[in-house]
Amino acid sequence: MPATVHGSSTSRRNERFTATHWSVVLAASGGDSARARAALEVLCRAYWYPLYAFVRRTGQSPHDAEDSVQSFFALCLEKNYLAAAEEAKGRFRSFLLLALKRFLAKERDKSRARKRGGGQKPIALDGLTAEERYALEPAELMSADKLFERRWALTLLEQVLCRLREEQAAAGQLAAFEQLKEFLLAGGRGTPYAELAGQLGIGEGAVKVAVHRLRQRYRELLQEEIANTVASPEEAEEERRYLMAILSR
């Protein structure tokens, strides 16, 4: 069964903000910090697909969309491109979209063939996979901005689920996690506890405890993941509510 996890105190949660990815980037925005670059690269690697979906929805071809996102990331990583950070109110999500829009506006009249970064891709993206994912986007006319926000929210949840899966695998509880993860996701099939108990060879009460622990750890990891994209604990709670609102639309 999933390993027991322990909750973190408020003070410990607040301490994490001194080392969150986006906080590190903002703190070093006035200088050349290798740590800030590494933090920004981690964020870009995790959240590149919402930008790809945005650019595709604006009408660019798959090839041009990938080139645009790659060029944008190269500029962010090489030039410490943080001019929009203050306007973004401390949120990486807001900064990223605002900065991308400005980048696209400047690039619109330039040659599409021009490459940045000496031909080196700063973020390892799989263009085919990106386009396959984009092909699954809703056919209805969702604006590029709304599509970006929804994909951002879903990508964040994917990050959380992936982290929890890795934790459970490291604890030797991967098989149980795969059976119980439905209770972490909206719209899960809701398999009865008694049925799961039979499948896992444990008591129904043990299943309930395991689900409770998984949900608790999922919430903790969600808060941590959000913390990596904002600049303060207050913004983290605001961002959590906003993302939940996006997903409920």
C-alpha cells in the first residue's frame, strides 16, 4: 500500500518559497546567475506545451510554432528576458504569456528562417508529440489565451501526478498507486472500495486510509508545484483558486 506521508507545517511551507524556481529567477533578475538560469530552464521544460498550444491556436503551422517557442525560450535563457516580470504580478504563468506575446509581435516581421542559439535547442521538445497532443485539443473555438490557461492548469496537475507516482514507485507501492490514483482525478470511475480491497488483497478500511493519504500528499505536492511558479505564499493560494476555477469551466 502507499507509504505513510506526513504533512508539512505552515512555517516549513513558507520556507520553501525562499528556494522556489520562479522566486530564484526573480531574485537574480538584475544579474547573471547560473542558479537562476537553471531554475528558469526547469520551468520552461515543464510548461512549454501550453505555449506551443497557444502559438498553434494563433494560426502558426506545427513547424513554425515549434520554432517560435524554441526561439522564445532561447531568448529567455540567453538574455535574462525578464522585462515583463513586474507586470506579471509575480506569476510565472502571466510572465510567460505576456513575454511570448511581445516576442511574437517583434518577430512577426522578421524572417521565419532565422534561428537563435547557434542552432542549439535549449529545451528538448518533441515536435511530433506536441502536435499529436494539439490534435486532441477541443475542436470548439476556444481562444488562444483560454487554451493556454487550461493547458497550463492541466500541465501543472500532470506534474503533480508524476511526482506522486515517482514517490510511490520509490516506496515500492507503484501497483497500488495505479489502482488508487483514480480517486485523485476529477471524473474518476469511482471503483467501490470493497472491489479495490479484493484486487489489492487488503481490507476495505486499509483502502480508505490509503486513499486518504494519497489525497493528502497530492494536495501537498500541488501546493509545492504552484509555489514553484509564484513569488510568495499569498500568491500561491490565489493561484490555486484561480487554476481550480479554470479547470471547472
